[in-house]
Amino acid sequence: MRLFHFSDDPDIAVFEPCPVLTPSVRPVGREWLNGPLVWAIDGDHDFMYLFPRDCPRILIWAKPETAETEREHWLGGWRAAAFIERHWLERLEAETIHRYEMRSEGFEDLEDAGMWVSRRRVIPTERIAMSRLDREFAPRGVELRAVDSLPPLKGLWHTSLHVSGIRLRNARDWEWAR
């Protein structure tokens, strides 16, 4: 199992556990997920973080129970799709991010979209600078889709697809979509 953390910081020697900036409502017994942790993503889901840090995005893929009509309509022949606002494309093409690889020992699988956490400090084993991020999606079977606005896609959460929204507070007119 390969685990990664993505950052715009090229000089991280050690990842120290830290609490999330904006705590979420967690199920009973899982409140600890707002506490000090090191977060990582597995290799199958790393495409979720191939973006400039503040880039708002919606990511979708089929689950076992996804209706075939929805799979075909939203994904076609792709494994997943990533939606961003068109005005972010230039930054996606120009910005460099850093992919830190981590040993999987000491990480706990959250069984949620490839996310793993460690309650202990983690020393990365490798760092790779990644540029031209727009070219990273197709080789992973992910279609990158630039749209004028993300709020019209809010209905995706009512489909049988897996839907993840990241940094949506930065999307144009996202307050309107609530």
C-alpha cells in the first residue's frame, strides 16, 4: 500500500500530528478524527489532491451499488471525474506541488475515499515535485472537467455515485448552493 501527502511546501522533513482547522461533526466514537493527526491518501485516490491547495473541486466515481445509467451518464468510460472551475485551469497548468510518500506502518484506514491517518509523527520516505498537474489525470483514468461554476453540480450528492467536495468554500457562488 502506497500512501501520500500532497503539499505546496517543498521542505517538510517531518509531519507532526495536528488537529483539523475546521472540526467536523463526527459519529459517536470517532470524534478523535478532529484531533491531532497526520493525514494521507492512498495511491488509488491520489488524484483527489493533484490540485493547487485552495482549488475547489468535486470528485466522483462509481460505487458497487451505482446505477449503470448514472455510471454511463457521469463517467462514460472513465474510472472517475474531477470537476474544477474553468478559471483554475491556468493555475493547474502552472503550479508545482510536492508529493510526499510515507510508509503505511502506523496508519489507520478510515475506509473512506482512500484516507488514512496516523496519530504519531511521520517521516516521509520520498518527495517528488509535480508540475503540469492537468496532465496527471488521464493516465490515472480520471477525466478532468472544467466547468464555469461548481454549484450547479450540487445535485451529484443525490446520486448513487461517490461524491467528494474539497475546498468548496472557495468556489464561486458556493454560498448560493447551500
